[in-house]
Amino acid sequence: MNRREMLLSSLAVAGTAMVGKVHAAENHEHHHHHHQESTLNTALIEVASDCVQKGQVCLNHCLTLLGQGDKQMASCAQSVNQVLAVCVALQQLAAQESKYLKSQAKVAMDICKECEEECKRHADKHDTCKACMESCEACYKECKKIAA
């Protein structure tokens, strides 16, 4: 066995041992934190997530109609776009139990209420707007609990 082969063999053995140690440490860490999976803000995370999902569908619908010349959907698209931005941030801050969550919830309340009102104007004609309106209303109510 030459020097190169010996060195490569030693590295392979050391690497295998290191992978085993890393894997053991990962399992230990996973086990250690397993009981901390729940968060205080589960309901808020869920409604914000629903708002993002319904908002993306609504925004796509608005853009399609705008592309077909329906200019009435411009303000709806604008308000939904703002909801998407605020609710993504809201989800993240809620999941992190951030000290900024309360102030973000206050901002989200205003934006969700505005979007709810805008979507209400189209809810009888467009199911996507109705779904977005309902998700914004639910998010507003949940934010109000946090912001109070």
C-alpha cells in the first residue's frame, strides 16, 4: 500500500466515523426537541396560511380578468397582493413567536379588512373573491385576538 492509498483509507474510515457521530447527534437533537412542536399561535398560522392560499388564487383570477379588459378587478388585485405580503410575514412571525407579532397583527388587521371589503364587491360574481373575502375575515378576527 502506497502513501496515497493509506491516506485515502484513513480519511474514509474517519469520514465514516464522523457521519455516524453526526447522525447520532441529529437523532439526539430531534428527540430532545420533539416535545416542543406545538406553538401558541397555531390558529393564527392556520388562518394566515389559508389567506395566502385563497389570496393567490384570487390574485390569479383578478389578473386573468384584468388581462381580458375588466378594469374593475384592479383594486381587488391590489388589495389581495397586499394581503399576500402581510400574511406571509404574519405566518413567519407567529411561528417564531416573535416579539413583533402583535404589531404585525395590527397591520394585518387593517389590510385584511380592506381586502375583505374589496372582495365583497365581487363575491356574488366570483367564487374566488368570495373565498378570499372569507379567509380575510377569519384572519382579521384571529389577528384581533393577538393585537388586543
